[in-house]
Amino acid sequence: MQVIRGIEKLETENTVITIGNFDGVHMGHQKIFDYIKRKARQIGGKSVVVTFHPHPIKVLFKDHPLKLITTTEDKIRLIETCGVDITVLIPFTNEFAQMEAEDFVRDILVERLNAKLVIVGYDYRFGKGRKGDRDLLKKLGLVYGFKVKVLNAYKRKGKILSSTAVRNALIEGNIREANLFLGRAYHIDGEVIKGLGRGSSILGYPTANILPIQEIIPKEGVYAVKVTVPHLSKTYRGVANIGKNPTFNNKNLSYEVHIFDFKENLLGKSIRVHFITRIRDEKKFSSPEELKQGIARDIEEAKKIFSKDKTKLFLSY
Ligand code: RBF
Ligand code: MG
């Protein structure tokens, strides 16, 4: 996939374009990408995803609490996995936000990106003051010679699939639902940092502690996970705990994984933790010995989950 960071004139004459934030690159987004790929093939052109960095809300509303599902680099990588030809990553600035909807269509979609067909979600808004919508796009399409297709919301199990729905599922710890919406296992990445060392010394379950780079972290608790260790090009099974370790009255939130049958020191290395299922809430055990038995049960439970899990969840590496 060609990634264009900025706004350039494309060589391809015929493009089928979709525009959006695509946070999470969920199943609804994937359906749109399948659609632009098919249409591009039909006209012998290229499929183009136009998206933004940073997320417009982060620029326009500095204090907005929005937390993103995917980092921009993950988003690009996941769009690439979908088989899209070109991603145009537009730097979203206050200046860019001042562009009138009509100018965006003419200068960018038509003159630079050579749009022949533009696909947007039913509620997509663009341009200064969000004045651009599907009707304006259709009107301008008649002027500049491109077609417009508006796609309806995509539903899974009776629920409208949206980035918001994915965010909520993750925050509620509803991993199965989040994964169903995403069409893959949700993951977080981070460098392994020094923990307190209690995992190996007191409990006999060493953990790799990470500082996640993602903004959305699943609800505190214990999870069955898969852990990709990029420098070893391998993925392992394990259990993760997100929480404040009430048994030890810790103040800070920690993110840690115990990897099955793994002995190497990962300090300073980056790892990826894929969430498969939530096992339980974190709790205050009456002693480290009780906690140790609790973790042993979590591991048993996770192994049961892995052996039963026939869903073959897609992991994105
Ligand atoms: N700490 C707690 O205080 N309560 C828990 O319920 C708890 N559950 C855990 C489950 C797993 C699978 C793992 C790996 C750790 C858990 N911990 C829990 C964290 C534990 O206190 C921590 O690994 C050690 O203190 C070392 O940092
Ligand atoms: Mg540790």
C-alpha cells in the first residue's frame, strides 16, 4: 500500500475514495474498504482511503476527553492489511479545519486525488463548520464528474457498529464484543519496564510490566491474552492483569502479563498484548499466598479458554 503523508497530486487517473477517521479499523470500516476495492477494480482504478492525523477532535477541542482505539501507525497498518491501494494521511491543523467543504472537494478530492467515486458513511460531515454532507457531495459530484455512494450503518448482532461502540465495549471489559466488532483481537503495545520484582520473588509468577502506547485500555481486571514478542517473531499464551494490586496496596495502575513457558528477560523490549477474554475483576486477597493460588486458577482458566477457543481470532502483528 502506498502511504501519502500530506496532500499530493496522484498519478492514478481513476480513484474510488472513502474519507473518515476510521478509528479502530472495525468491521464496518472493513466493509467500506472491501467496497472501494471492488469498485476500483471495476473501473481499473485505485482504492484510496483519506484519513487524518491527529484526529480532528484532538485539534479542534483541545480538552475533549476522546480516547482513540488505534494509534495512527496501527491504523495505517490495519488499512494496509485490508488490501487498500493508497492511504492519504492529511495533517489535520487548525488551518486545514478552515477549508470550506466546496474547496476540499475541488482542490483535494477532484484536482489532486482524481475522484471518480466517493463513498461516505450516512452521517459523514466535512469542511469548515461541518457544512459538507452527503447532499453537498452529490451536488458537487454532478459539477466535477464523480459519483457518490452513501453507505448505511453496519450492524452486528442488532447493534450499530461504530468506533464509539468499540470504545465502550473495551472500557466495560467486554472483550468478546469488542473483538467481534473489530474482527480481530484488541491489542496494546508497550515497552517492558522494570516492575517491583514481586511477581518472581514472592509469587513465582514473573510478569512483564508495560507502559501501553494506546489511549484505550480495557477495564481493570484479569484477562486471557496472547503476547507477541516482535524481536523473537513469536506469539505466546498468557494471562494479564491491569490494576492497582490491592493485595499490596499499590498506588499506581500497572499493566502486566505473565507469559506461559517463557524465561527470557524482556526489559526494554517492545511487546504486543492481544486480549482474548476477561477472566475476573482484580481483588484484594488476604495474603500473597492466596493471590498466588488465585493466579494459578487464572492460568488454568485461561488454558481452558485457549483450548476451547475455536473462533481463530485474527491477531494483527
Ligand atoms: N494483584 C492483586 O492484588 N489482586 C489480584 O486479583 C491480582 N490478580 C492477578 C492475576 C494475574 C493473572 C496476574 C499475572 C497478576 C495479578 N495480580 C493481582 C498482580 C500481582 O499483585 C502482581 O503481579 C505482583 O504484585 C507483581 O507485580
Ligand atoms: Mg512484573
